[in-house]
Amino acid sequence: MKMQQFDITVIGAGVAGLVCAQQLQQTGYSVVVLEKSRGVGGRMATRRVSATRADHGVRYLEPTGKFLQQLINFLENKNNGPSSESILQLWTDKIYELTQSRGQLLVPKRCYVTPQGMNSVGKFLAEGLEIWFSRRVENMKPTAEKNWHLNLEITNDAATEKPTQVISRAVVVAIPAPQALMILEQPTAEIPSEFLQRLGLVEYDPCITVMAGYSPAIYENLPQWRAIAFANDEYLAWVGFDSSKRPQPSQPVFVIQSSAKFATTHLDTTDLQPVGQELLEHTAKQLLPWFKSPEWLQVHQWGYAFCRQPLTVSCLTTELPLPLVGAGDWCGGDNIEGAFASGLAAANWVNSQLENLLLPGESFLSQI
Ligand SMILES: Cc1cc2nc3c(=O)[nH]c(=O)nc-3n(C[C@H](O)[C@H](O)[C@H](O)COP(=O)(O)OP(=O)(O)OC[C@H]3O[C@@H](n4cnc5c(N)ncnc54)[C@H](O)[C@@H]3O)c2cc1C
């Protein structure tokens, strides 16, 4: 089967895309989510590393807004599969902040994490959805029958079972704005220039994440803290004691996130291992000497990590040539809360363009 038809296509299985797809599917629309990677959650990401896991994207959830508060309350009371362990647990209620002007501050913060990895939150939001993994949307165009026609590239040779074309009445583009622009600015998409101009205004900062595992021998010298945020360090933004999120860690694992400035200087670097080592050496100078000598390290480069200045709308819409809406952390808020709100707003708008049915709302995403 080369092509399949749905009411709505959602591009991107991050928080915004998943929340939007849940709303629309629960309302009765047929929905497909297209995702270029092999998993859900987007930047709420977890990697399997050396017999354990590390959160190399979102570090924790904090009840800072309406939606995150509800999500946290819900997941704190929901068990992970057959186990009696909650999906989400309080990790720490304080984080150190290092600033040049004020030195070391202990900042109260309620940080929630998932012992199985932060991508478990994405897995929860994805339950019951039709998601086609390893499918990158390459381009799209309106057809004479008033449908969007999307062409998909297979990003993983093993994933050949799903079609490479999709037809739908409306499209939700729930990916970072610069990536959305790559698809939508192609002339065949016939997108109005004002929509493209607004997309083009959005900029992101990059980030380099290092995941590093240490010898259990350093257990005696382990810090008491869970995480340190660096306010104005040239190299570092954050150091987190990642294995303290796991129930029985076999070794100490730390996740180190770079400053935007450091990541920007390495945008074109292809061999990232020495870059990771450089970041660890700097961490060793700032914190503890053994940081420079891990047993293993892995590096991930985020080209679009943090939205610098989101648009002031909750989603970006156009009815021409056919219903299309952009959503994500570049609309309204520059974080998970913003992505969540934007996904809901996009679902509302698409529904208003199609059948105008009663949407379930976020409470709490009708228990999924
Ligand atoms: C290192 C790091 C730490 C962070 N820490 C925090 C934090 O502590 N708190 C917080 O609130 N926020 C944090 N953020 C920001 C947060 O991750 C984002 O604001 C939020 O996850 C954005 O969700 P989204 O759905 O808008 O986009 P994304 O999560 O980026 O999802 C987009 C999805 O679309 C897919 N995709 C892209 N292009 C295509 C295509 N052409 N075809 C198909 N699929 C495509 C991507 O693979 C991805 O899965 C952090 C981000 C990073 C990188």
C-alpha cells in the first residue's frame, strides 16, 4: 500500500503533536501522526546508554503552569504498567544555581521525573494513536480534490511497512518553526507569504548534551546535589545527576548540557566526541576533578533546542490553500507548557475548520 487517507495529519510526535492528535482522535476524526525518528516525545527524550537510560533532552517537569500541573498530578497517581511504581515521581525540591555575580544559590524547585526516562511521558501521551515512525515529511501540496498530499521519506531502512504518501483534509505541523519552513516554503505547497514570513521570524538556540558514565568507585565522592544550573557560564548550562533518577543504578551517570554559545561554535563539527570531552574537562574545573574521566560518554547535538522568542499566538493558522496549522513551543511559550497549550489550540482550530464537534479538552486528556 503506497498511500493512505485520513481526516487529519499531524507532523511530529513531540508534546504539541501528541496532545493535538489525542484531542482530535478522541473527538472521532481519523488521525495519523508522522514522526521522523523511532520514538515519541520529541525533545522530551531518553537514550539507552550502557545498560541504563539517560534523559538527554527535557531534564524534569515542574508544575509551573496549568497544563503541567494537571499532567504531573495525573501521572503521579498513575502506575507504570503492572508495577506499583508511579510514572512520575518527585526527584528533588531544590536545585543549585551558580552565577558569577551572586555565587551559589539554592533555588526551591519541585522537579518531577520518570524513573523509566522522560520519554515515558511521551509514551503516555501517545497511547492509542496511529503513529508512523521513521517517516520524515519531505513536501506537501494541495490537490484538486481539496486534500493535502504529503510525501514521506523513510529514515530507517528497516521501516518499510507503512506507506510513503498520505492524503488528508487538514495538516498540523508540530515541529520547530525552522524545520516547518523547510517543508512549507517549497512553492508546490502554495502557502501564503504572510504565514511563511511569520514562521521565518522564529529562531532557536542549539544545545550539546553529554551523557557520561563513571566508575562505581567514585560513589564515595559523589555530590549530594541532584542538579546545578549555570546562569552565565561560557560552556555550561546544566549538570544533572541523571542516575539518581533511576531505581537501582549500576553506575553514576551524569548529563551535562552546554550553553547556547558553546553549542553555536560547534554547529558544523562532525566528530562530537572531543567536544563532549572538552565540556567534561570544563565541568571538572568548575565542580569536581573526576568529571573529566568517564568510563564512557555519548554526545547529542540539538540543532533546535530552545526557542529564543516564540510568536505571541497559541498556534499559526491558514485556511489557504487548505486548512493548515503550525504548533509547538514556538507559539505562545518556549517550553513544555507552551507546547502543550499550543497543541490544544491547534486541535481546536482544526476542529473548527472541519466538523466543529465537541472536543474532550485537557481534563485529563480524558484519561487517555
Ligand atoms: C536539552 C533540552 C532540555 C530541555 N529542558 C526543558 C525543561 O527542563 N523544561 C521545559 O519545559 N522544556 C525543556 N526543553 C524544551 C522542550 O523540550 C520543548 O519546549 C518541547 O519539548 C517542545 O515540544 P514540541 O512538541 O513543540 O517539539 P518537539 O519536541 O521538537 O517535537 C517535534 C517532533 O517532530 C519530529 N519532526 C521534525 N521534523 C519532522 C519531519 N519533517 N517529519 C516528521 N517528523 C518530524 C521530531 O523528530 C520531533 O519528535 C528542553 C529542550 C532540550 C533540547
